[in-house]
Amino acid sequence: MRWGLEDVRVRRGRTLALDGLTMPADPSLVTVVVGGDGAGKSTCLDVLVGLVEPDAGTVRRPAKERIGYVPATAGLYTDLTVQENLDFTAEAYGLSGSEYHRKAAQIAERVGLAGARHRLGSQLSGGMQRKLAVGLALLHSPDLLVLDEPTTGVDPVSRAELWRLISAAAAEGTAVAVATTYVNEAARAAYVVLLEAGKALASGSPDDILDAVPGAVGAIQGAERPTPRSWRRGAGWRVWAPTGMLPDGVRPVDPDFDDAVVIAALARQRER
Amino acid sequence: MEVLTEARNASRRFGAFTAVSGVDLLVKRGEVVGLLGANGAGKTTLIRLLLGLLQPSDGLVRLFGSPPSLEGRRRVGYVPQTLGLYAGLTVAENWAFTAAAFRNVSTPIPERIAAWKHELAGSLPLGTQRQVAFALALSHEPELLVLDEPTSGVGPLGRARLWEDIRYTADRGSGLLVTTHNMEEAEQCDRLVVMADGKVVTSGTAAEIIGGRKVTEVRCKDWSRAFRLLDANGFSVQGHGPALRVAASAADVGGLISREGLDATIEVVAANLEEAFVAMVSTPAAA
């Protein structure tokens, strides 16, 4: 593990915001942290970038000026133009001259704002603002890019563009850590951490997580709950049998990521 | 099944701008219909038309078989993404307020939210807040429910519980219209309606919308180089675990990969709903 968290604990009052969390963030790879609100995603990223000191555990990160970080609710100045945002960010990182102009032009092009450099941040759509914020965080070619829910509330077209930007950063050698509440975005990662109540319910590559689903998963139609460990999928149900023995009439299916997440949470509940 | 709300060839113009253009949409009893679209596609305008908060410039809109009216709106429930709870009131006070607004003051607080009745709504975890907001929207037994990203941001078990509530409501005969950007939610719906630029570009089940659409999957040891190559050559490429997925033919992708001498396996695979959606709304003419 080049960068990342190892067995990190963060205490918030009487509760543990992070409880023994390990999360690698390695060069050229995208790590995705998936979880609901309050799962600890932001705390995890705050520890990674150095905004929060852990109570226990190890954090590896590059020097502060080699990190690009976009928090969930900001990342650009809405009362500055696109160009002013680029200039301001460049100045903050001590970039100047032809190197800066080349990079700024490249990023404006990349985020689709080359023709809108004099537009105010506030005049951009939500998706555009998020793309510009990620672009600004990439201006100084960081070693580690950390993005807190860059795609929340963003429509699928802008989301695909954002992910292309994120993957492109990884393809250039940057280590990328992304938090999301959208479970299906986990499939885009090289490494996934399913976070719930400060703990990893499961972690590994998307394939590893699917392969590690215990027992058997099945599908059945009907309005009545078939077993206690069942949840709705469309008009029917999904059924999880920890022992691998599905009840009669339940058709076995290959679990997908949605199933894996629910099963990990049910398995955790069972341990308690 | 009885039609609860309907738009037939409905349009709405604001000056020279057409927000909704010739749209057809139906929600029947017992079904969960998903309304998808990029921002600015016209989803909100369409819902305002269905509820009678806006008049159509052209076409027909019906709510419970009549032109939308206050009378019809009393039979509708709505949960916005921001939930509309009073954070500084307890769950019981939120319930009493909603009940009073719908003149149902005698209705007791439902059991599934009673456990939190003395808690301030704002102090509850988001999944619980969503459950409370959903229960409030059901307090007057609406026949049509409109939900905006009902399960986004909620953990796995909370989400499972919410979908159970939603399905239970549909099974009892209400109709639900879910607007969402969240593909997991879209896949939970019985039927989807996809809008772009004010028009319906496609509708049907998730499987019907994906249809025969394919993407090309590339697996290459040198992931970064393959991505940079495809990206630099203008392909719409997306990272997908250890693989790359490209919305282009295997011949085009394979040609480029082999010209560059990259060692990669190339496979044509079925598109997922998000890929189908993006392809459709990015090039509406091809849909």
C-alpha cells in the first residue's frame, strides 16, 4: 500500500466514526468508498488528506501540496469565472508561466469549458460545477486525488463524464480515492470499501467482493416475504440463504453488487 | 388497471422555450414508474403539469380521470428529495402537523415510525428520516405518490426497508412515480420513462430499454496505457473494475488496440442501464 489508511480509529464523542478501517489508495488505481449518509465516508477521506487526526492506526499520504481534494459541498468559487478559478488555484499551488497555461487549457478542454472561460461559476450547471472542481484539483498534477461524493445529484450523462475524468487521472498515474452513495459506482473501481457505521462490511476488488458473497442468492416473484432474509427487487424478492440451501421455488441467481451490499449488512447483523 | 394520471401528447412552452414537448405518460394502480432524464430534460415541468401546478400549452393531462385540480391533488402524496420534515419538531409533532393539514387529526401515528415519536426529526439518521417522510406522505392514504430519489444516501438495510414500504404501497393499489438519477432505483421500477430535451426518448422495462445495446469490454494488463490510448483517440471510455468499457464497435476498438501492439482481450458484452441511458440521451436521433 503506497497511500491509504491502515487500521484507523477515529473517536467522535462516545461513538467511533471509524472503527479499524483499512483503505489503500495506490498510484494508477481508483479506490471507491461506498456507504450511506453517516457511514463515515467523509471522515475516512478527511483522515486520508490530513484534515482529521486519527486516534489510532497509520495513515500514509503524500506531502500536502501533492494532494488534490474536492469536498462534498465545494471545490470552486461560484462568484469567480472559470478562468479566475483556474488562475486562483494555480497561484495557490505556485504554478505559473507556459506550464500553467498549457495545463489550464488542457483542463478547460477536458471538462468541456474551453469556450466558457469567462462564465461565472454560479452560471454553470451542477454537473459542470463538479467537473470544474475536479479539474481544479488536478491542475497541479497531484499524486493523490481525493473526491467526496463528486457525483451525488449529478445526472447520468454528467456522471459518465466525471468518471471519465477520474479514470483519466488514474491512467496518468495518480492515486484516486472517491466516496459515493451510489452502489453501482463500485463496479468502476479497482478497489472497493463498503462502509457502514465506520467499519468495512467488505473490501477488495469488485470481483473479489462478489466472489466472497457467502451462501446462495435466489429470486422469487410474489407479494409475500418468502424468508426473513429477503428484500425487494422490482416486483419480486431476492432471497439470501447463508447455508447455501435456497427454499423450494426460489430460482438461484448470480449476486450483483446491490445484493452483495445487502448481504454484507445482513451478515454483519447476524454476527452481533 | 385503472389509470391514475396521464399525459397525452402534452406540451408546455415558456415563451420561446419548449420545456415539455408532446409527452405521453401513464401511471396505473399498483405500479412503480421511474422517470429518468438529464437535468433540464423536463421531468419537473412534467410533474407540475400532472399535478395541475402548471397548465399544458397543448395536449391533454388527466389526474384521476379529470383535469388536475385541488380536489385531485388531495389524493396525491409527495416526498421531495429534501424530505420536507420540520427538523426542529419531533416525529409526533411532524405527524400531527401533516394530519392537521389533511384534516385527519384523529389518525394515530403509525407503528413503524412510533419508536421515534419523541425524537427531533432532524436528529435521526437519514434512512430513518426518509422512512418518516414516507410515512407522513402516506398519512392521508394517497392513491398516487410522487417520490424524488427516495432511497439515495441511505445505507443497505435502510434502503431495503424503504423499497419494502414502496412495494407494499403499490401492492395495496396505489401508483408511484419515482424521479431519479440513481440507476439502482431505476432498476427497482416496473417501467421506466426516459426524457431528453423535453421529449420521451424511450420507455419500457429496464431490460427493454437496454434492448440489444452492447459495449466493448477491454481487458489489458497495462490498464493505464489502454485507457490513455482510447481516451486520446476520442473513444467514450469508462473504467470498470480491472476492465475498460467503450461505447464503440469491437472492430474499431480492436483495430486501434492491435495497431498500437497492446496485449488485450476484447469482448462484446451487454450494456448496463446507465450505459444505455447515456447513449440514448447523448444521441437522441439514434434512439
